[in-house]
Amino acid sequence: PRGLAASAPPPNFNLAFCWGQELSGGMRHCAQVVPRKAGPAFRERFCSECRARGVIVSASRLRVVCGRAPTNQHTGGIWNEGSDNGWPQHRVVNQVCSSTGPPLVILREET
């Protein structure tokens, strides 16, 4: 029998970049992520390092939303395209029912 060495994922899996690397503005150098299922949950789009240690985002790209927050588009990508309400490319975080504190918007580019 062969050893139990790690092997490449089967060809039907799509390797994806870690969203922590993208949200950090490229400050992290993460391993690729193998989605566990189609349409993975938000948390499954992060490498094990980002899940364990968190992600640092520059304050110049972070907005605290008071009032009505934009919503995430469900297109499969990390960034929401610019919208009619004036937001540039962004990702809304801390917006689910179990979240504490106000919603946060991470901008793709510094403003």
C-alpha cells in the first residue's frame, strides 16, 4: 500500500483563493481553499490560518454603517459591484442576526 501522503484534490474540485487574503488587501499570503461543497458558506471560503487567527483589514477600507446597510449580492464572488446607492466595490460583514454591533462594510479599495 502507498503512504498516506497528501495528494492533489480530485479534478472536479475547484481550488479557490482564500477570501482572507483578498479582504486583507493582499497583506496575507494564504493557501488555496478547497471548497467542501458547491456554494460554500462564507466561513468555508477562508484558509485554516485565517479561520484560526482572523484577518486584519486596514481602517481606511472599513466603514461602520449607521442606519440601513447595503446587502451582499449572491454572485459567488467576494466583492459586491458598485451599486446605485453610492457604495463602491465592497463586502458587508457582521450583518447576520447573531452578530453583535453594527454592520461593517469592507471596501475593496482605499478611499
